[in-house]
Amino acid sequence: MKFDSIASLRGYAMLLVFCSHCGAFFSAPGVWGGIAVCLFFVISGFLIGYRHFDKDEHTHKSLFQSCIVYVKSKYKKFYLLYMIMLIVGIPITFLGVIYGNRTFFDFLIRLGVHSTLLQSLVPNSNFVLSFNWPSWYLSTSIIIYFFVPFILKFVKWLFKKHYVWYFLIITTVLNLLIVIVISPQAEAYDIWYYLLYLSPYVRIVHFTQAFCVGAYLKRQKFCGKHSYLSATVKEFLAVTLFIVLIFLFTYPALPYSLLAYSYIIPIPFSILMVYILARQEGWVSKILANKFVLGISAVSFEFYMIHRMVLVYADYANRYTLNLNGYLVAFICCIITLVLSFAYKRLYDRRVTK
């Protein structure tokens, strides 16, 4: 099954992340990147659940070996571009040694840990967001990918015992309870920001939820379809609700501490939206999956990994030499990032994969 509508969601989420980082550098509107990255985790879990649910997790000698093989395949796909961007980010991070309060030893420790792609295990948001900031997502994803064979076995057990909906409801309620616990603890923002946003500890739950829904769709693929009208209404409501949540949690008057867990509440709605659009039965999913966005979505990973470094260096150039309008710089950065993304993907597909 081709999930054109889900692939297009990656493109839209990628643009949200770009706009968010533009807001940080050029005062452009939009701070939606955090919620968009949550959508990345949901899409990843959903697609892996759909594609792997019918596969045998005991292809290799042991479940642990299956985990190693699976992560190794992901490293081959992601690591080269990751290291290129890590190297590009070294001068920016080293400025913290020259002009900040960091030591050269601290810089070397950061470089060593980031080279392994395990930085998201370090309980310090400043440490995790060194060098190329978006790489934290890849680090968290790689750690979660290690557990995919375990998650597959667990989800199969849930379906066998008919516990899937209990799992989804209980984990969703626990997510909401976390919000209630965090609410009065604004002074501990950095701790919660790491635990709920950067670390793999809570993200693996969101990933598993989406994995269950992807597996559920796989089991339901031969069931009857909804009518075109009802499917369109459901798709429209799901997308509208998600957009409302984006503006709700990025409302300027919202207390700053709420941002630490505003990435949790949209997760169930993200999963619902992905499930509804993945069925591709209505008008909205067809409109979202237009050829232009699908073309951009093809380089969503490359764009995500490259865009931050382009923005950082452009910010330095604009601040000290160019002095151009912020919106113009953001547009130029977007074009440069797209060109670099397509160029890298073409080179990787033609040369590296061979």
C-alpha cells in the first residue's frame, strides 16, 4: 500500500520545523517545530508497524541479534549525512569554547558521544543539542529502532490477547497525568524538556502507540471501505483538529512552562490523524498528497538534517555582513537547503548505495 498522504505529511511537518527555526533566527512567524517532530515519531512508528507486523521477528538467531541487524541497517542509511552535518557544526560548537564557559575537554566529550549517535541518552538538553541540533531526533530514533523487534513481539502479544485498545487507552491517560504532574513545576522546565521531548524514554511509548495503530490498519486492510463523503468529513475534522492544536500550543500568551509538555497532548490526535489519512479514502488525503509536496517529501530526511546548519551560518553572515530582510534570508535558506538535499540524495542513491 502506498501511503502518499502520509509521505506528504512528512513534507508539511518538515516545513513546520523549518519555519520554527526561522522564527528563532529571523523573527519569522511560527514556533511549531516541536509538534512537527512529534509527528515524525508517529509517522515512523505507524509505517514500521504496518510494514513489519506480518514479519517474523526470529529471522536471526536471537531477538537481540535481530535488534543489532535492524539498527545496523538504519545506521547505513543515516550515518553518512549525520556525520557530514556533525563536522559542519563543529566550528559553531567550538565557539562555545572560545567565547563561552565550556572547556576544550567538554568539547571533545561532546564530539565523541555525538559521533556514536547516543547523545540523547545524556540527561542534559544543552549536551544533546550540541553541534547540529536536529540530530537529537535521529539519536532518539536509533535507540528506539534497537527495540523494534521487541516492540513487534510485544504488539503481537497485545493483539493475541486483545489488549491493544487497553494499552492505547492506558498509555494515553498516563500521558495526560504527566501533564498534570508537570504543570506546577515550571522551575524544572529543563528536566521535563529533556525527559518528554529529547529523550527516548517517553518517545518509545509514543512510537509503540503508533506502531499498534499501523499494525491495526494492516489487519483491517481487507475490511470494507467508508463512503467517500464520510471519509472526507473524518479527514477534514482530523486535520482541522491538529491545526487547532498547533496554534493552541504555540499561542504567545501561553505560559512558557507549558511548552515542556505541549508535545505530549497532541500525540493521540497525531496518531488519529495519521490513521485516518493513511486509509486514503477521502478528498482531503488526495489534496494533501499533491505531486509537489510528495516531491519535497522525498528528501524530508535530508532537508531536516541540513536545514539547521544552513540557517546557522546564514544567520552569522546576515548579522555581520549582509543585513538582509529576515524573510528574504529565510527564503534563500529554504532554496539552498532544498538544492543540497536533492543533490545529496541523488549522489547517495547513485554512488554510495552501490
